[in-house]
Amino acid sequence: MKINCLVIDDERLAREYLKNYISKIPELELLGDFNSPLKATELIKKGEVDLLFIDIQMPDITGIEFVKSLTYKPEIIFTTAYQEYALEGFNLSAIDYLLKPFSFERFFQAVIKVIDKLGDKSEKNIQPQLPEDVQTTYTESYLTIRADRKFYKINFDDIKYIEGQKAYVTFHTQKKRITALASLKELEESLPKKQFIRIHKSYIVSIKEILSLEGNIIEVDDIKLPVGKLYKEDVMKVFGI
């Protein structure tokens, strides 16, 4: 699934900021970026734009006025430095409202909403879907987690380490990396204690993958990961120290 998107912002740096974020998400296909909404009108009229990232305060016409003028409306994510326009933006059925400066994590959360919505439209429930609020389920030997509109089965034995980054986590496995909205705290509480250990506020590692400990650094595969002060004692127990 590809989501065709446009960026409209009169500030060049803001456009570059968004383009960098968009390039990190495989489902997003950037059709172009414009410094004025008026330059994007014809492209939007063709009906090929699925998602519009648009600023609100711009010289020619505001983002809100422009969206109101559209006959064909793609999904809208407003990007602005002005919080007072949030209510009006949501009244236009915008998917989200990103207040500048926003992190990639916050951007990722907004895009996930679009992926879910457009995925539901295009697939029309061809196959059974788990409930929308189900994110992660656990068994004795694997977990199932939702990411990129799919449900991934991740065997515990295949996990090298898990990296937490605010609103989402990345599973580093033997074969691939999988990023999903999830809580590292929930994972710490739910994963088998005999197989995994929390070593840092941002990392959980597979005990069998730990190769060495030097100071406050452990080696997992060929990666060096920090050990937080709160977790050092538990890590040392792994080595029988």
C-alpha cells in the first residue's frame, strides 16, 4: 500500500523537515512539496493525492481556508506553530494537528492513523481483522504485534534486543527490524523473565544474546548498548557477579 502525499508550507526548512520524516516511512510516497497552496491545486484536483500535510498561516491563503475550498479533500494533517487553530482544524475532519516543532514519534503517530483509515477503505475487510485496540498479545514462546497494518508473529528466541523510543519500540530480531507503537514498560512486565532483562530505560535485551560486559556497556551481537545505573545490579547477576 502506498499513500500519495503532498507537503504545503511557506517555510523551506519546515518542508525539508517534513520530507525527511516522510522518507522514513515506506507507506508514504511524496508527490511534491509547495510553498503555497495555490500551486498544489491542480494536482489535488486530479484526485491522486491521498494525504496532505499543510501549514495554516501562509501569505496567499491560510491552510484552513484552502482545505475548505477543496471539492475533493484528501486526508488532512495540519502542521502549525499556532495551537489556537486546533479546534477549527479538527472541525474540518483533519486526521491530526501537529504543533511545531514536533518529533518524529509524534509524526509517526499521526501517519499511523492515516494508514489505518485508508487501509480499512481499500481492503474492505477482505479477511478477518483483529480489533483496532489490540496492539500486542503474548504466548509462552512468541508475541504478536501490530505494525505497518500487519500483525507480526515474533518468536522470543529470535529477538536480539528491543529499543524503546517514546511512543514506539523497535524489535531487533535475527532477520529484520520491526517498529510498532508499544510500551517498553508493558513489554518488560510481559516478556519471560528468564529470557529477557531490562538494561536501560531504552533497552530490553535477550539474555542469551549478551556476549560481554565492560563497565557500563554490554555487547549484543556486534552492537554495544548502555547499561543504566538502575539496572546495573541485575545485569551483573546475569554474569554471576
